[in-house]
Amino acid sequence: MDIVLTPEQKNLIQAKLKTGKYQSSQQIIEIALCLFDEYEQAESEWSQSVKAKIQAAIKASESSPPVDGETFVNGILERFSGE
């Protein structure tokens, strides 16, 4: 696989190499890919969690009577006013 880096990406890699923390550009790219994979896994887990919460809220709403908007807003305002 051939990968073409932009000048900015090349400069970033060179700057990281100059710190002495990394031994090669290959090591930097490997770390970046691992972090990318972790990011995608975390995003997927978050998305699944949100979907589960939405489904639970839908299920709960099916067994509860509906509340009109004015009653809902008044309830929130009461909570914030300390009544």
C-alpha cells in the first residue's frame, strides 16, 4: 500500500521525531492508527449506549400517559425555582 502524506502531515511527523520520543516515522504512524482504532471503538460503544437509552425511553413512554408541553415545561420551571 502506498500512502501519500500532505506537507503538513510530513512536518508533524518530522517535529515528533525531533523530540526524540519516537524512533521512526513508522512508530508514529502505528501509534496514530492504534489511537484511531480506539477512537472508533469508543464512538461505536457510545452510539450503542445512546441507542439503548433511546429504546428504553421509548418503551417507558409506551406505558406512561402522555404529558402536554405546557405541563412538561411548568414542571421543569418548578424544579428550577425550588418550589
